[in-house]
Amino acid sequence: MKIYLNLASSPWRNRRPFFFLAGPLLLLTLIFLIISLWLFINYLKETRELKLELIRIARREDNLRREQRQFEARAAALAKNFEGEVDLTNSIISDKSFSWSQFFWRLEQALPPACYLSSLTFNRRPEARLEIKFKLASPDLNSLLHALEKLREAGFSGLQVQSEDLSGRNIISEVTMTYERVD
């Protein structure tokens, strides 16, 4: 019995198992390399397209911001040009929609029976506010304080007693207050 040992004196003698293993492995490696290159090139194309799209979107965004600033500047200029007319129109609408009947009803409900108004003047303020100055006649100090407290509870604000006079049996107090319209 003869044993052939390949001690590198003739390395190519038994090549069949090597080719049997190396051939398919090389073929699989080549296929994997081709697929990897194809995917890499496709991803490069997609990233290039996405970068171009991002640049296009950034330019569009800059254009839109520029247009927005121009529109805001034009709107501010137009608002400044028509500010007086708009304020006049708003004050007319506010005057027309002011509920005098509700105001007088609230004033009447707030005054106690022993007190009455001897004079009443109005001064219009912006934002639907009404500044009221009136003279309130009351039989005594307790009635006056009760009337002021009821006015405060009814929603009238800024109540201030300006002056007081004793006229006969009544105390005549000059009072200022503000009434804000409630819609």
C-alpha cells in the first residue's frame, strides 16, 4: 500500500476538491459584490436626488419667507393708512351696539330705594368703556355706603366719591365710575 503525501512538491495534483469549493464561493462573492455595488450606486443616486430636493425646498422656503415679509410690510402700511377710518368705523359700531337699556337696568337694580340720581353725565372711552359721573342723593351715610357697595357688586368699577354736600335732609355725593360693556 502506497500513501501519497503532498508535501508541496506537486501542489496542483489534487485540484478537484479545491475547485469544487472555491468555484461556487468565488461565484457567490462575485454576485454579492455586484449586488452591493448596484445597491451602493442606487443609494448614492437617491441621496443626491434628496440633497437636490432639500436645496430646492430651502430655496422655496426662503422665497416664501421673503414674500411673507413683503406682505406683512404691505399690510402694516395699509393698516397705518386706514387706521383712522378703521377706528372711526369701530367706534360707530361700538356706539350702535352699546346696550343703553341694559346699562340703565343694571344701574336701577344697583341703587337702593332710598337713593336717587340727581344728575348723570357720560364720557365714552375706547374698548366699549363708559366713564360715568353722577350726583347721588341719599338720606344718610349708611344708605350712601350701601348704594356704593351695590354698584360695585353690579359690576361697576372704579367707584370714587369726589365730593359730598349736605342739602336739607339728603347727602348729595358726586361719584365717578366706569362701566364696561358685557356682551
